[in-house]
Amino acid sequence: MDTEEAGARLLAAAERLFYERGIQAVGIDEVRGAAGVSLKRLYQCFRSKEDLVAAYLRARDERWRAELAAHVDEGRRTPRGRVLAVFDWLAEWFAGEDFHGCAFINAHGEMNSSAVAEVVREHKDAVLAYLRELAEHAAPKRGRVLGDQLLLLVDGAIVVAGVQRDPDAAKRAKQVAAGLL
């Protein structure tokens, strides 16, 4: 197994285990075993658990934002409809059996690490930029402020859905977003 394949297997195992059970609850050896990778190869791919966590979050960020954008881009939605589609996508995500809250908020709470905090900020900044872009089209004179408000609704809905196991949090956030629009 080459380094690239080992890295991909480690990232897949890390994402599944870290997201499902938490970063602190999962040891690096458990990730290595689940990936079927030797300890030597693991350290050739990632120098530390912190590096593995940061890489897992970056990979999750790319996929998460791509899935969100693909949902928003489906069909012929109005600018307002594109904003509201964000919350429809969240509702689908929340209802899934594999929903365990926001991986980024979870990681930030679990690790006192500048590298992890940086990846979390990058993710939240990218989501904010996307929401501002959607908001600019829906409400051109209020787009920046509306985008900021939408991020609060998105993150709030994710936390409520995760902590209270309440998939309807997305529907309530959508109602608030509709009022803001």
C-alpha cells in the first residue's frame, strides 16, 4: 500500500470514528487499526494526531460545502429559494442516522489546538462567505448583514439538532430566515 492510499484510508477511518465517537475518545492506534495501516505508515502520512484531525476536518469541509452547494444549485430556484434551500438541506442532514452535530464545533470544543482552531475558522469563514453570496443575490442592499444572520441560524440549528436530537431545528431556522428575507 502506497502512502497516498494509506493516507486516504486513514482519513476515512478518522472521519468515521472521530465524528461518531469524538476525537478524545478515539486513540490514534484505533484509527490505524480501522484503516489497516501500519504505525510506521501512519506516521509517514501524519506526524501527529493533531495533523490527522486537521486533515480530516479539511476533507470534511470540502465535501460538506460541496454537498450543500449542490443541493442549493438543484433546479431553478429564485435567489430567495436558494437561501431557504440551505435549511432544507440541513433538515435532510439532521434526519440522517449518522448525524452527530457539527464536526467543526465538536472538534473546537474537544481540542485545545491552534492548528485545529485554524481549520475550524477557515470552515466557518467559507460557510459565511457562501451565505453572504447567497444573501447578496436575495437582498442586495442587506446581503452582508443577512449572511451573518444566516450563519447564526445555521450554526444554531446544527447545535440544537445535535444536542437535543431535534431535526426540526432546521425547519424553525428556515422560518426565521424567511422572515429575515
